[in-house]
Amino acid sequence: MTALLNMAAAVTIAFPAANQKLPFVEKAYMIGAAPRGTQAIEVAGRKVVPYRTGAWACLVDVAEGTNTVAITCGGETTNHVFAVANRPEPPLPGAPKPPEKVWSKLEFCKDVARAHPRGKRPGEITIAVDAGHGGTDTGALSPHGLFEKNANLLQAVALRDELVSRGYKVMMTREDDVALVLGERPREAHEKGADAFVSIHHNAPAANGDAALTRYSAVYSWNKIGEELSAPIAARLAGALAPELPSKGVLHANFAVTRSPEVPSCLVEVDFMTSPAGEEAIFNHARRLEVAIAIADGIDDWANAASPGQEK
Ligand SMILES: [Zn+2]
């Protein structure tokens, strides 16, 4: 499944490091900062307009093997060379197909789902907060080359502080810049009996999306108990960030951190790293606190909901 997804995907690279090798992709976002006094930028023969923030982004077509991208900036040309892996072999005819994602199976989780903390005070409720990516897994890149992993940790810490100030118990999957195995992230939340699991991420567009303009918030979940948690968080985020940031509300996704049949889980894509306006907002301290308050308000709504799926 991963190989199939990779084939259509684009990756975001700042400037390719020497000998950088990418998995098979057909397109790559090149991003960078425009030096002061830059009059024109041309990437791989294409004119690029730098953003007001002094950054630029450009989607380039890449080939298997060695790629050279010439970046001309203020009359000087620099060549960046990077390698792209070969296209994966198509599956043999008759090979078993990967199982299809069937969203209609959502109800099965009801049997093992942890009891909703209805009627409990925040001090009796534990929220697991997961800062996405970390260590060598940087996540998406912003136009100035800032890493999603760091944006996620800053936002997760702000959410932790907000939840603690409201009396919740909070467990964090990471508090440093460390790599975690994806499937391991929800483990502690399961073992130590967290009431909910919230993963914090910042988004990047699909290969055919517009890196400069694509921006929205969205909350992903997989099953009913996840949807019950996602809906009030998505609503509070949408309300807090309108009209600047549109919301796609609650979306379905079969992610390692959303498909727990036991612990209500969701993944919050707060904003887009790849858009210059998104980058500016994501690394703004006041906005980060606003987002933390909105997500915590959503968690309050969920914890206080009178009956499943119903907000107060
Ligand atoms: Zn992410």
C-alpha cells in the first residue's frame, strides 16, 4: 500500500543535500529562502515568484536516477543534484491484493471501546498527546526549511500546558526531538489507560496540490469513538481560526495513531507547513496558544458530552 501511495506522491525538500536519495517519486517540492536583493528566481527552467515572506516553493518533475535542478537567483546559478530511487516493480498478476479499507466496519470497535469518561472531573481523565514525527523523521518542510516535527512538538507542549491548567492528567509520547516507531506511539496510552489520544501534525498538500495556497485544518479519525472525539475538536478549531483558515471538519483515515479500537483517537492537522501564510501562523506564539485553547475546548466538549456523539 505504501509503495502505491509513494508512486503518486511528491516529497518536499529544501535544498537537496549532497548525495541525497529520495524514494521513488515523480515530483518534488523544492523550497528555499530568497536572499536579500533577489530579483528573479528560476528553478529547473521555471520562473518562481518569491513570497512576501522571502521564501519560495516550486514543484519540479523528477526522473528516476540522477536529477539536476538549476536554481538561478539574482544572476547566479547553483546546481543541486539528487537521486531518486527506481519505480517499484508492479505486483505480479494474481498476487494477493492488500485488504481494502472498509469504513463501514466502524461499529465493531464498540465491543472493546473504553468507557467514555462521562461524569468524571478533568482530574480523573488522562489525555495522551502525541507530537507527530521526530528525530530523523522530520515530517513536512516549511518554505524556510523549518521542520514539521518541531512545529508539532511546540504545539503539543502548548496543548499539554493548557490541558494541565484545566486539571487534566496528560501523558506525552515524546517531549524531545526523538524518533518513535509509529505503531508504538499509542502503546503507552493503551497500557496506562488513557481516556483519549490526540496526535498533533501540520500538513502538506498532495502531489497535484498547490504548495503556496493550500491551507485548511482537519481532524482525522477511523472509528465511531474517534469521531466522537474529533467532531468537537474540529468544530472548536474551525471556530477559533475562521475566517483565516478554512476547516475540512472530520475526515476518515486509517492511520497507526487513529485506528485504536479501545482508546478514542484522532489526528489533528492544524494547518499547512508548506504555505508561506501557514508557516507564519504555525510559528507564531499567540496563534499556537489559540490552537491549544481550541483543541482543549474540544476535549472539554467531548468529556462533557451528555451522550455519545452529542456535544454539550
Ligand atoms: Zn505529519
